[in-house]
Amino acid sequence: MSVSATPDFQSAAMLSRDQLLHLFNRFSFVTSQPDVKRRISDAVQDNQEAVAVTTAIQEEIFLEMGVDPRFGIACLGKVNMVYENDRDLMIHFYRFVAREEMVCEEAELGPEEFAERMQFQHELHEQQLEMLKHMRKFHQDNQTAIFEKLRQQMVSANFESGASIMSSEQIQEIVCGQL
């Protein structure tokens, strides 16, 4: 199946699902290549925005696909609206967005600091998972109270990463206060 733009889709002002999936997959592949990572990193060292380079890469992929890059980039801004009911495509789209953010962050931080950040995020995720497992032991009303307290904690901490975790003791205090 061809991924080039058909006049029907361009006149409808949107890329097809297959075209978007091709872009997402190709972008992931291209940005995982060492020479492309170096290209983005070099641009950051030259005081260019990493996102400008990733956008240029997307435009190059659109050209490979036979799609006008301006049209393709404009379509990316409409994916949420046009495909909001296509759960699978939306998952791929959010992975694509996350991939772009990670590529930019890696270029801006450098490989060592980026690896440290990823390790921190992994550990934070593990702690959050353990907290959620612990919370499942409690009644739904208690879980709601815990989530509300967690939300308040995150807001007061300006959404710092560490604020998204509660210890077993903190959870127990909330539950005991609910009884």
C-alpha cells in the first residue's frame, strides 16, 4: 500500500491513517540512528532548538512520502481532532510525540545526563507502581481520598516529580483519617 498523499486526503486537509503511521514509524527509526542523534546534538551545541531539527526531519520524511511538508506538519496539529476516536492511532501519535520529546531532551542534556534522567524516571515509575499496588488494598472511597491528597501535594509542589509519590505511612494516615 502506498503512503503517498492522494488528492482526496489533501483536499480533505488531512493525512490518512496509513500515512500517519508511516511517519510515526519512520521518525522513530530515523531518530534512533547515531548520525541523526549527532545531527540534533550538534544543532543544540550551535544554539539551535532541537525541535527545529526534529521538525526538519519530519519534513524530510514527508518529502520521502510525496507529501508537501507544510501540509504534513499542519496535519500533525489536527491529529487529536480528526482521529480522536481511533484509539490505536492516538496511542501511536502520543508515542511519536513522546519520542520527539525524548530525542530533544537527549540532545539538550547529553548522553550521560540523559541516561541519569531516564534512570531517575524509571525509579520514580517503579515507586508510583508500588504505591498504586498498595492503594488497591483499600476501599474505593479511601482510594479517592488518597488521590485527592496526592493531587493537592503535587499542586503545592508545583508538579515536581517527587510529589507524585506517597509512602505507605502517608497513605495509612489518610485512610485512618477517613474512618
